[in-house]
Amino acid sequence: MAAAEQTYLRTEREQRRERLHAALHSPAADASLSQLLTAVDTALSRIDQGTFGLCEECHDKIEAERLLADPLVRFCLDHLTSAEQRALESDLSLAARIQRALLPKSGLAPAGWDVRYHYQPAGMVSGDYCDLFETDGGLLFMLGDVSGKGIAASMLMSHLHATFRSLAEAGLPLDRMVENANRIFCESTLAGQFATLVVGRAAHDGSVEFVSAGHLPVLHIHGDEAMPKDSTGVPLGMFCNTRFPVHRLTLVHGDTLFLYTDGLTEARNRAGAEYGLHRIRTLAAQQAGIESAGLISQCLEDLLIFGEGLKQTDDLTLLAVRRAE
């Protein structure tokens, strides 16, 4: 383990130990706090010995996403007890239900817009983020991808959802909304955790503004072209004080903005080739004028053909925002 990472982990655990120690001296302290304090002390000892993050049974590395979710875990998935396996399965099932409940309601029909999305986790939970809701200023749409996988990534996805829902109620300009979300995300996550993200607002007159924080190019489908709009800033969580310039454009009737995560671009076939941006642009350009649901359906069908039946390995989310005729 690198010296800088070891120092960071030790500082985190020592801060937790101080809080536990203070809580134990409270008149209402629960006996379970003593067990937690022992577990933190054990984790600190493992850091000193250079064995932190290694399974105590097989000595292989514990899954990174599990360590991020719970820095006190001591065994890899292969060496959990039956009771621990059942508890983990229950946690995953609950996390999956929570994620499904956070997704936008199907059938959303904002005035002047035709909007559809497709959300397909690779496992029980996902690190992809998608949200849609109406405000006084028009339709807000968001699509992103949190670093990592599994429960840790799904927790960060839920964190993003709550952050943007709260900020949207303040009616902030788009750049300030993203800058505030970035600062909150940066200050409340661990080093190395970040999210690529597109946040946009579509008004009733067809004008659209969006910020892309290090995300894949947004495709503007107009006529027989699919024009990429690149990111306007770095991913959320990398630097606390970052500015995010805003892209502005106007969609005429029938134009579409198409957003996607790397579960599409990085999907591979049996030969190991990536689906790639070029194929997405070619497909999108051939679907000019098609309704949002049809565009997503065509994309999924083409991806299925390309993948030749291989198992999905990454979370996949698609979003189409079309100005209605």
C-alpha cells in the first residue's frame, strides 16, 4: 500500500476512533460502541502491520468497493460466513430497491418535450445516475457515472441524487448548481471518488443549456447529423473549487439530445472491439426525427447485435431528450 494512501487511511480511522471514544463517555452510550472501538483499533493495527485490506482467511485483497462502504471488513466475499452472506444479499436487495425508487417516474411528459431513459445495472446495484423532473424553469435532466462499482458506487449515486434534488429547489443558475454540488460531493467523499455527469435544463421554447463534468460527448441529433458536444469541465469530486462553463443551444422541432454512459461506448464484442463513439454517432444520425423511445430501442437492438450474446459487464444508462413536433 502506498505511503500516502496509508497515511490517509490512518487519519480517517483515527478520526473515527476519537468520535467513538467521545461517544463512549456519554451517559447514554450503548455497549455496542465498545465493540466498534475495538474494531477500529484492530483496523489501525492492520494498517501499521501492512495487512489492512487483506482477507484474514486467504490473504488476498478484499474487494475495493466493500472497503469503501465499510472500512472495517476483514474477509473477502469468498470467505464470508453463511450469516454474513445472507446479510450481504439482504443489503444488496435493499440497495437495489432504493435505487429503483430513486429513478424518474416513467411516462414523464413535460410540455414540448419527448423524454425517455433506459437504466440497466450490470449487477444488483448501479453506479450510474439518471434523473428527470420539471421545475419552473423547464425540464431538468441529469445523467452520470460514479467511479467504482457495487454498493459503494450506488451509495454515491444516491448521494448525488439527493444533492441535486435539494439544489434544484433553490432555483440556482446551472453553473452555480453544479459548482455547489461539486463542492458538497468533494467534501463528503473519500479521495479518488468522483463522478462524470451531464446536468441540463430544457426550456419550453426549445432552448437548452447544459454542463458536462468530464462526461462522454452529448450528441445533438439534427437532420441527418449527430454532432458531439464535449465536456465543459472536470468530473465532480476531483477539485473542490472548480468552475463549470455552460453549453447553450436551441433545438428545433424533431431535434434530440442523446446521452449515455460508458456501458455503451466500452461494451465489447467477442473479438474484443469496443462499441465506440463512432458507431453511436452513425446509428444516431440514421435515426433523425425518430421519437425518443424509438431511438433508445434502436440503440439497444444494435448493442445486442454487436455484443454477440456476451454478458453485460458495466452499468448502462441511455437518455434521449427530444423537442416534440
